[in-house]
Amino acid sequence: MRLQYKLFVFLAILILVFGSATIVSTSMILKKELEHTLIVRERTGSEVLEHRIFPYIANKEYDKVTSILFEDKAVRKESINYIFVNDNNGNILAHTFLDQIPGNIKNRVHNEVEDFSATEFIINDVPVIEIVIAVKEGAYEAGHLHVGYKKEYIDNIISRNINTMVSILVILMASSIILSFFLSKFIVRPINELSRGMLEVSKGNLNHRIKTDSKDELGELALTFKKMTEDLRKTTVSKDYVDNIIRSMFGTIVVVTPDGQIQTVNQATCDMLGYKAQELVGQPVDILFADENIKHKAAWFDELTETNYVSNIEKTYLAKDGRRIPMLFTGSVMRNDNGEVQGLVCVALDITERKRMMEQLKQKNEFVRTTLESLPYPFYVINARDYTIALANSAAYSGNMGKDSTCYALTHKRSEPCKGGEHECPLEEVKRTEMPAIVEHVHLDMKGDPRNVEVHCYPIFDNSGNVVQVIEYSLDITERKEAEKIRLENLRLDLASRTKSEFLANMSHELRTPLNAIIGFCELIKQKVHGELTEKQEHYVDNVLASGKFLLNLINDILDLSKVEAGKIELVIEKISLPSVINETMNLIKEKASKHNIALKTVFDPALDIIEADQQRFKQILFNLLSNAVKFSKEEGGTVTITTKKDGDMARISVSDTGIGIREDDLRKLFTEFEQLDSGISKKYGGTGLGLSITKKLVELHGGKIMVESKAGEGTTFTFVLPISVRK
């Protein structure tokens, strides 16, 4: 039971005991006092009555006395039972009895008192208190007045008063009990507050404040406890502050006793090494280190004790699972006021990531160095202030005059920076514009020969935005310069060739007109329109006609070649039926093939029918290939086969023959203008050497290509590939 309730119960019992005793004793005293008071009061009333009746008794007017007695009884009928008067001889002079006078009343008239008496007795089974007063005037006594008061009336009055008093006392007791409850609460509250404060402090709640305004000993105790709690809180806050710092540190912290035992570790140590704190505390500090002998440990331990501090020592910690962790170790000594060693604080930082980054940096540096060394052109980093070379690859020195420390000495053999004209220094431009620069310079190689170089420069800025260094690399463009000269020369020659081709085209057109006239007149003469010819004349006409046709074919070939080279041929692309065009072209060569005993065959791919091409030029390509196949046949004849095949979105057309074939050495000359395979063949078969060249160019104009396969003595296959649909 709590102290408050104990105190309340004690006070309540105390109030009840003392209250009950007070009620009993007070009731008894009050009863007596009330009886006495009532008797005194009634005596007074009786004395008043006695004074009223005295004259009538003295005059023996007993009826009048009786009337007064009845009158008085009527007035006080609630309290009076009877009234009578007797003389000194015991004779009843007057009374208020309605019937006969009770016997015990008659007996009482002889028991007179001198002046006053009050006696309790029973009359007719009714308890009464009789007051007897002498009826006298001065020394003359006429008799006695007897007034019988109802004892029940007096008891009721006494009971009512006692009950009222008891009720008041009970109310006072209840009020006292209630007051004692609040009083006990008021008295015990500071004690309870102090008790709760102690409980909160015992739980670690040092911010709890005891609320009491008591000025007594409890108040002083509460104030003392407050001060103690505040001091403890300050101490705990300082300790918590340090503990929080230690816990929040991502580095490991180990506190070691002077004899080398682990006293304290932070959570970071446990997390990193995989231990629980209780597994490390009390263990030798040796458990933390990997592959370090006792002598080495003792050395740094003693050094730390002597110097009080060691810093940035690389050590290796050993985790519980066997992992070796590189650490950057710092230690300091804790001493007391007497300078005695209390312990050692060891702080270490995991440098695994730093070592990895250093290794990566080393690898990257090596990669950069290897990359720079592998560059085929000179590469420099030049200090912008004095043009000294901060970094250069091997190509920078092997490609120039030596290993001078400045760029102008290295590349130009100059004693001062390049200035003006073609030697304008690109570094100056970069410093001035703070922008990259590309210039052409002339550098000297190891032999001292000039080389054309393209110098690329890029600025490097410091934190203030100033150019402090310049990256420079130079590309040797000597060959490119020469190639440019050759390209320009080729352009000039190409222009001359086009001019020549245009001239030939114009001249061929001018020559073809008279040749057509010569051929036409020779054909008329041969037809003997104007008369018969002798055999010799006919022979001459045949020679002139053959020579004219040869010249006309030659001029036509030259004209076509010139148009192609001059870019004057425009293709008329249309949809053509491949089988139809091939058959039409074969009809043109059929008579000539028949004379040479050559069979013509076709093999058409059903999936390949319509293509988009220039019909006239397609026939020219096919006719040239068929003409060559027939012309270069064997004496006994042979076969010429045209094959078509769909190859994706391309049409593949092949012309194969069983003729004399082509030697492998001659294949490379097939499509060159005015080139013939050898003098023997050209003399035997004739030709200008332009047909295949024109054919190749026409195929390429269609966006295709032509190929040849051949074996000497076995035959030849020409294959040209054209797009089925021309892209627009």
C-alpha cells in the first residue's frame, strides 16, 4: 500500500476513534446538561405558576386555583402530565386529574421539600419527572405546587439535541477524513514526486524534473536531488557526446590497457572485423593484427608509450573471417594526473578503397603513359609561361632534332620562341584566345630535313581560369601534302582527258558523216546499180567497204567511250522484259554465230522477268559480250549460253562460251582502253580493245558490276549484275 493511503487510513481511523469517543462522552454529558437545563426551565415555569396561585391559596379560593392549573396545563399540554397543589398538611387543594387522584400521588404529598425538588417516578405506567416548589410568600408557606412533566417529552428533546450534535460530529468526522485524504496527498506528494524522480533517473531519464514547491525538509531534499540529477545529466551528456562521436566515427577505435588488453571497441571496429564487442573486450590487442611478430608490435607499442603519439602508420588488420584489411593507424596515450599510463587509444582508417584507387590510378597512369608512348605522332604538354616541356612521348623526341627542354628548340632548333609569318607560335594564339588552335608548321626531323606538320593545341586552365599549360600534338602531313599535289595533278589530267574525250567525240562525229557516205556508195557500186564490175574491181570495192565499216565501228566505240568519260551519257531507265530483250539481242548475232558453227542457248530464271534499265544500253552490253563470245570461238565451233538468275534485289546475267579462253595474266588487262591480249590474237581476230571497257562503264552507270571467269582453252564466262529496281 502506498504511503499516501497508509497515512490516510491512519488519520481516518484516528478520527473515527476519537470521534466515536467524543460522541459517546459528549452525548452523556449533553444528556445530563439538557436534563438539568430542562428542569431549570420548567422550574422557572412552575415558579411563575406558583406566584399566580399563591394569592388564591392564601384566600382559599381553590376553584380559582384549579382553573389556573387547568389553564396552565392546557398551555403546556405536550410536556405536562398533571398539576396539583397541597397544603402543608398533605391535603390536595387543587389538581388537574380528570378522574380520581392516583394512590402514589397521595402518598407523595407527605414527602415534601422545603423549596424545590425534582423526582423521577412512574404514574399510571407513564414515566414522569415531578417538580415540587413551595408556595410561599416571604416566610409564610401555604403549601407545595406539584408539576408532573412527561419524561418522554424531555427524552425526545434530549434525543433531538443529541442526534443533532452527533450528526454534526459525524459530518465533522467525515469532513476530517476527507480533509485527511487531501492532507495526506499534500503531505505525501513531494515524497511521491521525489520517488518518481528517482525512478526516472534510475531508468536513465536525466531530463526529468521534480516539481515541488515545498519549503520544508522534503523541499530541501528535492532541491538536493535536482542538483544531483543535473550534475549527473551534465556528466552523462558529456559521456553520451563522446560516445556518440565514437559511434558515429566510421574509423575503428580500440582502447587498450597498459598491459595490451582490449578494453573498449566502437561499433565500426566490430562491423569491419566481423566480431561482437564482447568477443574482443579482454582479448590481447594482437588479435587485431595480421602477420606481425611480437617484436614488431612491441616496437610500435613502446614507441607509442614513449612518444605519446604515432600517426599514419600502415598496418594490416585481420578480420574474423580471415580477411586482411589495410589500415592507416594512429595511436595516442592516455595518462592520469600523475603521468601514469592509463591506456592507449588506437584509431585506424580502412584504406582498402584508397589503395584500390591508388592502384587504379597507377594503372590509369600506366595506361596513359602506354597510350602516349603508342601514339605514332609527337605529343607534348608544354608550360605556357616559359615553353618548357612538362611531358612528352617518345615520338616527340624521335621525330624531332633531339631532347631539348623547350618546344622551339626541340622542333625548330631555335633559341627563342617562334614569332611572325609562317613561324607564328600556336601557343601564343592559344594563350591569347584561350581557345584550341590548329596551324600548319614546318618542323625539323632527326636528319634536319623539313617536314610539314599540322599542330593541334589545346589549353589547360588553373582554378583562376588562366592558361597554365598547353597540350600539343603534331601530325606529319608531308605525305598528305604530296598526295594533295598528286590529286591536283590528277584533276588537271582528268580535265585534260575530258577535254580530249570531248574533242574525240566531236571529231568522231565529223568523221562518221563522210565514212557513212563512202560505205553507202561502195554498197551501191557492189550492187552493180550502175553496171557490171570486173573481178578485180569487185575485190577493191570489198576492201574499201570492209575498211570503211571497221573505221565506222572504231569511231562509234571512240564516241561511246568519250561520252562515258565526259559524263554525257544519260540513261533512259524503263521497265524491260529481260527474256524479250535477250532474245532480240541474240537475233542480231544469230547469223554470225551460225557462220562460226556456234549454238546459242538461254537459261531463264522464272523468278526474274522485269527489271529497270536503259534498254538500248542493256542491248549494247549484251551485244558486246555475245560478239566477243562468237568471235573468240574455236574453229570447230561451240556453244554460247545466256543465263539469268535473281539474287536478292539484283539481277545476275551471265554469258558463257566454250571458246579459246583467256590466260590468267591477261585477265587484268581485259577492261583497259585500247588494250589487247597479245599481238597474235589481235592479228587473227582483230578489234580495237574498246568493247569491254565500254561495257564495264555502261554496267557501272546502271549501278552494277561485271566479273569474268576463264581458263585458257576451256572457255570464258562474263557475269554482270544489275539492280532489279533503280533507286531514285
